[in-house]
Amino acid sequence: MQMLKSLVNAVKALFSKLFHTESSTMLNIILFGPPGSGKGTQATKLADQYQLLHISTGDLFRYEMGNDTTLGKEAKAYIAKGELVPDSVTVGMLKNKVNANPDVAGYIFDGFPRTIAQAEALDEFLKEKDETVSALLSLQVEDEEIITRLLERGKTSGRSDDSDVSIIKNRIEVYKSETSPVFDYYSQFDKSMKIEGMGTIEEVFSNLTSAIDKLR
């Protein structure tokens, strides 16, 4: 009988590993959205709603480079040569942020991971903490709406990439090509969800919280 119980437990552990069903005490959300989708605004609101740590790769880079940390110096060196910053540096920054904030109810990853390699690195890092990604939520906003929003934002943002339609369209395509593989990666574990991103800030926020509340 004891041998049978051990065998059952071993099989359960194997299935848990294979199908990403390990338990998690935290709420760990990946939030994706095209430029102009309001993703940053929604991430901030969700962090407040669920007491999550909001982690934006843009903020990470600005902090590490602005404070001239070891990782910040590494990033600067690659950028100065016109090269892409390696995943190891980006993931290292993320780990620093997470490890510096242990007493939170979970994390909301703002637009990260953007590649399968980053997703695997994130999964491995969370696994070390006996945690896992709860869900990837992808805001769905029509291309024409994105263009309209960014052109409007460009009137006050001062960003040239918010004022040129051809550049905006290219940013949309880059987002789609980067996001699709990661969305599909988490889909195999039934963790990817498409969320209606059209509407007011409060309407989109309601769509997001409805999805998140079903996870708990």
C-alpha cells in the first residue's frame, strides 16, 4: 500500500511539472498590450487593487542605468555599441527588483517577458521561489484605435514616434511579432487570456479584474 501511495505521489509530481500546475501562494500576472493600449495605466491600477509589485522593464533599465549599477553599466555598454541588451542582463535586473521586495502579494510584469527565452527564465526564477505565473493577460485593441490614441498623445508627449503613422504601424507589428510566441508559450499551460482593451479606462480595468478574480 505504501509503495502504491509513493507511486501515485510521484505521478502527481510529474504531471504538475509537465503541465505547469504547481501551486502558488502569490498572484503573478503578465500584462501585455500594444503601444497606446493604456497598459501602463492598467498595470498601476492592478498593482494597487491587488497589492502587487509593478515591474516594468523600462523602469528597471532607467533605475539600473541611472544609478550606475553593475547591470546598468553592462546595459549601457551594449547600447553604446548599438547592440541589444542580452536577456541575462534584463532578467538580472528583474531578479534584483523582486528580491528587493519580498513582502508583496505578487507581481505584475508589465510587458515582460517578450521572448520565449525570457519566459523560460522567468518561470525558472519563480520556480526557485515555489511560485509560478498565474496568467498572461493580453489587451486587445484595434490597430486604428492605437494609431488614433498615439497621434493624439504625440501632440503633447514630444515623442517623434508618437507622431509618425508609419513608425506607429511598425511598432504595432513589432509588438505583435514579439508577443505572439510568448502568448502561445503560456497558452500551452492554459494561462494566456485575451482581454477586451477597447473602452474607457474603468471598463478595461473591469475586464481585467473580472479575469483575475476568477484565478483566485
